[in-house]
Amino acid sequence: MAEIIGEPLDRIDGRLKVTGRATYAYEHQIPNAATGVLVTSTIAKGSITSIDSKAAERVPGFLLVLTYQNATKLNNPLNTTAQGQERSPARAITALQDNLVRYDNQPVALVVAETFEAAREGAALVRVQYAPDRHHVDLEKRLAEAYTPKKAGGGGDPATSNRGDVNAGMSEAEARVEQTYWTPFEVHNPMEPHATIAVWDALDHLTLYDATQGVFSDRGRIASLFGLKPDNVRVISPYLGGGFGSKGPVWSHVAIAAMAAKQLNRPVKLAVERPQMFGMVGLRSQTRQTLRLGAKHDGTLTALSNETYSHTSTFDEFVESSTLCARMLYQSPNNSTVQKLVKSDIGTPSFMRAPGESVGTYALEAAMDEMAYALKMDPVEFRLKNYAETDPEENKPWSSKSLRECYTRGAEHFGWSKRKLEPRSMREGHTLIGWGMATAVYPTRRSASNASARLNADGTFSVDAGTQDLGTGTYTIMTQIAAQSFGVNPQQVKFRLGDTLLPQTPVSGGSQTAASTGSAVYLAGQALREKLIQMAVSDTASPLSGVSEQDVVFEGGRLSAKGNPAKGEAFQQLLARRGLPYVEAQANAKPGEEKNKYSMYAFGAQFAEVRVDADLGQMKVSRMVGCFGAGKILNAKTARSQFLGGMVWGASLALYENAVLDERLGRWVNNNLAEYHVPTNMDIGNFEAMWVDEKDDHVNPLGAKGIGEIGITGAAAAVANAVFHATGKRIRELPITPDKLLLA
Ligand code: MOS
């Protein structure tokens, strides 16, 4: 049978999406649903002194106003823990539980009405009075207040690392780079804003149609907040219009919708409006990263360190773990990193596509570029000189690493050998042209996942797993994996996801869905195949009765004896004889010993060309090539989209995105898609993603490494390095805007 895994199969859900038939959370038609609209705070810190909702209550169709005075009390919304205990991964939420304002745009009231229009009008009429306290949202002036947390990132890595002696390594160096780099606040802004519909039934069971990256983690958190058994909560999420990490945790609005529905005793739907998404549903913190690099004239690194400051909120802890890549990417004998946090009056920062690595690779790879210039070495050659053959931090072999091929093939495809080393040396008339490159890296993760597979009496094959499709291609790759595992065509497979009634799966975060749930789907197909063979050989009425299991061939909808295709039967006959409507097999795929034995990462190389107007500083990323080594690629078409999407976001981090927080007011200034700049097609030139055929037998049964996040890593650095090559100006504060270039 031909390989189905890897084929560029069209998206299973593509037609539904372009014809408007894919039902997103807010679009589920629930009879008698009322609509809620949030009122959010207009100060960054303080307390509510009064709420006047009289005018809102007079709006025709008004049903309910929820404030801290009448909201349902939740169990441990702030997710606090006893001294010394570790926090659960859930985020603290601020769901109308007290009169304190902790950040700009915090929910302070919900108005529910018969229609969206009435709810919106009512929300606009609610008058909230505040007693503001002095807020703090700046980073630079409060570095002295910073503390070092215990852990960094989602993988439980320590917040500090140390090997060798960085100071000694710096003294023996013949070239040194010591620079500080800044990255901005970013807000996820998926096209589909957060939304939820809460429906309680007469037995006090709650159903949520929620835009979430984790139906099961959502179920667990909501059950705990409301004191329900997890089995009494069902979460449904068949389609998402992007997530990028913001839809990983449960945020305040989900709990608020559920409490409103409970109080009104009718379904309530609630969408977070675009301006409200700045603050209450997570964001990427600013980082201030100080890199120190020392090297010998021949390019050998003698020292490497990264000290990072980032924000957390006053009521929860999140670390933008930008130092992790500096620990393992290069063979530096002396290496140290530390993460420091400053508490700010902002909504809690959270996971955003390649949390840590996206901005960590920017600073590290910009510093590596600066060192390459200091040494007058080609940046690719400099990286190859310090290539880590094994993980220098963990002292473990890589499960696989194709970075060398990525550099070589990416450079070849880009035409890197024609680059002149000297900055400002390539131009066409008034246009300065620059070429830059950087390394991409993202860890390969996996969590326990379940799946089930069924052969139905009509010969169709259905596969279930509760997982989510963020727009990444989960429906499509799972269908391919199931088809190949069971030995049928993808057209014969019906794959279902996005429902807690289906087998339990992990959150779709950390690029782990393909590796985790894909492995479970693969094993479920295999288990079903074995079950059917066993049924046939042990069935005295089957032509295969008594044949040994290894001698049964499973192909084209038939079971037959090896070497004798006539001796056999169709699956349906086997089921029909026993009067079975279906045969089902379950699988549970768990990580094994591989994590202890190997260091597991996807790697890549990014090459960018920018064109800069020599007088005006206007920039365009005219070309980009990313070459990745990410294990088995499960679908060439959806994978390409994933890589390209990440690369575009990296270019955006370099040149456009910046959520501006006014330090005097503590408020978001550009909380809309007109002023929060993301690149358009006009800004993005010819972007190409390619990959190395990488075989990895260690990471998981599929050999797939996960590709949702690696595309953004290294991309901002490649663009920033290209801007330097074009202009000779090193801007160390992203985004690199024309004004910064002109003033430099
Ligand atoms: Mo991703 S930021 O782990 O959803």
C-alpha cells in the first residue's frame, strides 16, 4: 500500500471553512440563547467604588448585569497554592470575584440581553467608578525589583543554568559581544476572538461550546472552579480560527459566561471583542535580554550567557523562557543563563507561539551575528564552527539533528554564497539590500493521549480522539495517519475531534498534537487491525479459520491468507456473521524512556532578504527561505503552511508587531487591528519553506517532531540581521521601524 502519511492531502475541513459551514464556537445555534457583552476596566490598578447599571437595565431586552456584587463565587480562581507547593499549570483568572482592578481591560461587569445589540448598548451604559492606585507597568526602571522564579517555561526547566565559568571564558576571549536586546509586547490576535456558549441542563451538567486549544484541560479547570465533577462538564470545540497559545488556558470570560447562564437558567453566549483581547487572555511579555559572547579569532566560542528580564502579573507567574535556547544551541564550554521577573499591573503574560524560543532566538542569533562581524566570518561558517554534536547542557545525544543539512540546503537555495560580507555593500539604486540568517530551534514534546478506532458494519472506518484543530491541519493529518495505520484510503476514514465525550487527549500546545495524539491514532488503527485478524482466524465459519495470525494479509477491505488471495473474506462479512454493528479498539500512547536517553529538538535555518529605502528607512522582507529538520513530515501541504505562518510571524516580530502600553495610564493604546500592525500580503515577498527528510526512531512511533512553532524561531533574527547587512545599523529593539533606522 502506498504511503499516505506525508502526502499533500487537501484539508479535510477546507471546503467547510471556505463555504462557511464550519461551526466556530460563537456560531453554534443554541435555542433560547441570550447574549452577554463584557464591560472591562479603564484603569490598570485600583478598586471599584461604585457600579451604576440603572440605564443599562432600562434597555429593552435587558436580562442581567453581573458584577463582583452578585457573581457566583468560584473555587480558587487565582490558583493560589500553599507555601512551597507548586502551582498547577492553570492561569489565575479575574472573574468578577472582588472589587479589585489588577490590569487594564479586566472584566468588571457582564450585561446579558435578548440580543447582541441590546447587550452591547447596555454594556456601554454601565457606569463604573474607580479609586485608582499607583500602577507599575514599565520594566527598565524596575530591574532592581526583579526576582528569579523556580521554573522557566512549560517544560519545567529550571530558571537558571550554569556550566563552566563565563567570566573566565570572557577573559580568554579574543573578541567579545556584550549587548542588550529588547522585544515588544505582542498580543496573539487570532482571527477568531475568544468566545464561549454556556449551557446548563436540569441535572446541573454544564456544556461549553468554547474556542479552546484543550477541551479536556478546559473541562478540568471549569469543573474545579464551579465545584463540579469533570464528568458533568462537556466541552465542544470542533473548529478554531487560530489559537497560538492564547486559547490554551481557561480565561475569565469562560467562567463569567457559565455563571451568567446558571443565574439566568438559560444558555449564554459571550465573545471577547477585539479591543478586549489586549490584556485578559494572555500576551507575550516584553523581554530585555543581555547577551555576552566571547570567541577566539578562529570563531570558537569561549563563553555565552543570557540574562533575561520579563514581566509577570501581580497575581500569577509566567516566565517568557527566552534563555532556554542559549543553553543548548552551541558548543560553548562556559555558559550561564538566568530568567528574572518583574511584577507588573498587566494581565498575566502567557504562552504565545514558540514561547521563549521565538524571542530567545532573536537575541541569541542577533548577538551571534554581531560576533560573526567582529570576527569577519561568514555567519553560517561561524555557527558551524560551534555546532553542538551532542546536547552540551544535558550531555545527551540528540534523538536526531539535521541542522548542518538545513544550513547547507537553505543557503544553497537562497543563493547565500553570492553574499558580500560587508554591510551596506548590496544595493539597487536607492534600495539597500541585506541578507541575514539565523538558527531555528524548538523542543520536541509529547504527552499521553488516547484514541479509538472502529470498523463499522457498512465498511467505513471511524476514528475518534478528543483533540483540537487550531487551523493547523489536525483533522487532515489524523485522517492520513489512521488510513495508513489501518490500511484503507483516507476517503474511507471519518475522524472526529473537539469533544470531551471522545477519548482523552492533551492540550494542543507546545507543538505536541501530531506527536501525542497522532501516535495514539496510529496505535488504535494497528490494534483494530490485530483484533480483526484474531476474530477471523478464531472464527470456524471464516475461510481464514485456523490460519496463523502472521499469515493473514490485510488489504483492500479484505482479509486473506498470504499467497492465496482467494482464501479470505471482506471485513463486512466477518462483522455480519456475528451481527456486530462495529468492532472497536482503543489505544493509549505514552511517552517512554526516550526523554531520559535523548535530547529531542527540531532545528532549522532561516535566510532573509530585506530591501530598505536608503532615504526613508521603509523596509520589506522581499525573500525568505526556511529549511527545517523536524522528523517525519505528515502532510507536505499543511506542514508548508505551518512553517510559512511561523516565518511570517517572525518577520512581523522583527518589523511590525508592538502592543503599546502607555506607562502613564497603564493602558493599551493600540488595541485594534488598524494600529496593532501585522504584515499584509504587500509586506511579505516570496517566502519558501523546505525541509530535510529526517528519520527519527526515538521521538515517538511516528517519528514526527511537531512543527507548529519552529517556523517563527530564528525568523525575527534573520530579518533583523538582514536589516543590519543592508544598512550597517544595528537596531536592538524590536520592532525595527523606519524611525529607529533614520535616527540611528
Ligand atoms: Mo502554543 S504557544 O504552546 O499554543
